[in-house]
Amino acid sequence: MVQKPDIPVTRASAARLPENLLYSTYAPDVPTRYLFARGRLELARGDLESARATATEIRTYALPPEEQDFTEEMAASYLEAMASLAAGETETALERARTAVELDGYRYFIYRTALVEALRRQGQLGEAADVAAEATAERDWIDPRLDLELDRMRLILIESEIRMEMGETVTAERLARAFLERWSRSERDHPDVARARRLAGPS
């Protein structure tokens, strides 16, 4: 059983320690959500071995195959894809990212970001750009998930970079300008804004 992290929560510690973000994901009856958050934290720290171990742990909570719900396999595959990308194992990363995107189950938006990056690293720029475009255009008008807007915007920026690599300058610049319009209130020296400004060309 997943154990709740023993981290004292205070306003000061919440501001200091990223581990405290795990508290908001912990629920005894939904272990995958907590483990997935822990795995992403391990990836952010560069602890690839721990992230892979977390992926293995997530699989222990998988539903029987007849349920046709592969949420745990998808989450585990995403963590493995990102760990493989960080380790330079691009073929493995692409295989795991495809699994995360193509199986049936609860699909986090960032799974497609992993697929885009894995395709890009493998030199499959056309498919990478198409996956990015499809993901950012997708909307559920009943549940628009505005909390995903930041991820959508970053994927627009990634698509802009890929289109520029493909020599599609006009499209790349259009996407970069669209990104800048939506991020108009951000600081000009924010890394993402700086990337977009370089791609957008002369105003």
C-alpha cells in the first residue's frame, strides 16, 4: 500500500518544499495519482532510477485486462518515456510514449507532449508537428479544462520550433505570435517568451 508522505505542512514549508505538492494528490483509494506526481517530481530532480521504480510500482495497481482500462500502464509508460528521453534512449522513449498515448484509459495531456518530444528526437518532425497541432486544437466544450491551458500553450511553442526546423517559417512565426498574444502579460525575459520572440521574427 502507498504510504502517505510524512511531511509537516505549514505555509512556510509549502512554499519551500515541492514534496508538499504530493499532499494534494494523495488519496488512499487512488494510489496512481499520488505515485504519478511522485514520479514527475523524481524526473524533475533527475532521479531517473527512482522514476522508473515508481513506474513499476504504479503497474502493481493495474486493473485486470478484461476491464479495458489501462490507466496505470499509461502513467507508467509516460514516466518511463520521460526517463528514457533524459537518458538519451530515444527509441525506447518513443515506444513508451506511444503506449501512453494510444492505450485506453485516463490520458493526461502531457502524454502527448512526451510523444511529440520523442518523435522530434527521432527526427520524425512531420508526425511530431501533427501530433502537437492535433493536441492543442482539441477541446471538450462541455469540460474545456482551462487548467490545461499552460500545457497547451507550451505545446504550441514546441510546434513552432519544430515547424521552424522543418523550414516552415511562415507557420512557425504564426504559432510563435499566437503564443505571445496569449502570454502578453508575462515577463519579457521569461524563458518561454524569449523563445517565442526569437521564433516570431520581426514584428
